[in-house]
Amino acid sequence: MSALQNKIDFAVVLRVKRANPNGDPLNGNRPRTDYGGYGEITDVCLKRKLRDRLLESGKAIFVQSDDRKVDGETSLRNRAESAANGLGKDAFKKNANKDATAKLACAKWFDVRAFGQVFAFAAGGDAGGVSIPIRGPVTIQSAFSVEPVSITSTQITKSVSGEGDGTKRGSDTMGMKHRVDSGIYCTFGSINPQLAERTGFSDADAQVLKAILPKMFENDASSARPDGSMEVLTVVWWRHNCKSGQYSSAKVHGSLTVNADGSIRLDPLDGLDPEIISGF
């Protein structure tokens, strides 16, 4: 399978309605905002959604959520060193061929060859302090709202019988839930063919990612994000005609204007026609 031959830029426009898209644990799990009041969903959060959707579609994923594990491994180290994954402990010994190990890891796990990974294991044991960095070709930015968002906080009570035989009702505990009432967010990303050559990320892999982006928030419901409260409206996909790109990513991303109602406007770029994909 040949590596990616054309640079790709993409954008995802999404709507949040009465949900907490990405809570900040350092701020009482309130929805993340910047100093201007604009809502934010971090790139780490977005990649978690993509990894989960890719895992559900049958792709091998290295960084799996605890509640979505498919192999029963208890740590990333165990997963990396598992012989069942075709690598084993010898691949991560201090005197191992790091390039060969990186190649095997990229071939095995979709998220490693897409987003990259650092295999850094503590010194001691068979690993001997090995560190293998892999730089992935797919980058995605944090999503920011088009306008400042309004956050509603609701006080709640929780009753839990956590002691004894469970027959006695536990005392009520006060808590807070927070939500973004409504907001249109946008994130941008890019796929670099030069880095794709190193990891083996192919045109077929790019097509898989393009198919997953409109479904980013499907099967991701929770108390903070009820079904239907997170919706991808539009995916914009720019495929350049060369490896280096016809335009800079900054100029390509800047050609997209997202309005407060979720509609978009695209400034024309000579020779580069975007593909507009509706949300799932």
C-alpha cells in the first residue's frame, strides 16, 4: 500500500446544543473557554473521539479508552509488548532496532501511523529505558466556537448508598452540572505526505479518516453529552494536487468562513476545489 501522495487539509464544523463538549477538570469540569469567552474543545479530546470511532469500525488502535478496550490489556506498555500484536518485548529492549520497531508499530496501529506516538517506557526490566518517538502526518487543531458561548450551571444532588449492606439510604451530596446552551464550533486539520512516507499512512487511510469525521460524535453519548446534543454539520476536504500543497494550510483554512448559524462560505482558491461533506 503506497503512502499518501497529495497534501490534504480539512475542516469540521459542529454544533453543540445543551451539552458539555469538553469539561475542564481544573475548573470544576465547566466547559472549556478562552479568555474571550469562546468555547474550546481540545485537540486531545477530538482525537479521542476519532480513535473511538476508528476502533468501532474495526481498525487496530493503540491508545484505547478504558471503557472501550477490545484486547483486555491493562496498560499501553502491556499492549506494546504483547506478542499477540506482532512486536513483543524484544522490540522495546534498549538495544533493539528502533526504526524496525517503529515500522512494525505503524503497520499494526492506525492511530500510531496517523497521529504518531512516543513509546517511552521507564528504565528497568527488559525495556531498559527505551524511547521511540514517531511523528504522525495527521494534525488536528482545537475547535473554537464562532461566537462567545453562554454556559448554564445547575446544582444537583446525588444519593449513594456506599456503605454497609446497601439497605440504608446514603446522605445527599451537592454537586454541579454545566452545559453550553448553544454554540457553533470549527476545527481544522492537515495531512502531511512527507511524514506519511515515514509512517506508511496511505491514501486508503486518508479515505477512512474522511469517512469517520462526519460521525465523530456518534455512539459518544453521556450524561454531559446526551444523544443528539453534539452534531457534525459539515466537513470540508481539500485535496491538493502535489505533496507540498498548492497553498499553505493557513491560506486554505483562512478561505473558510463559518457563520453563527452553522452555514459556511468558501473563498475560491484557483485550482483547489474543496469537497463538501454533510454531517452524518
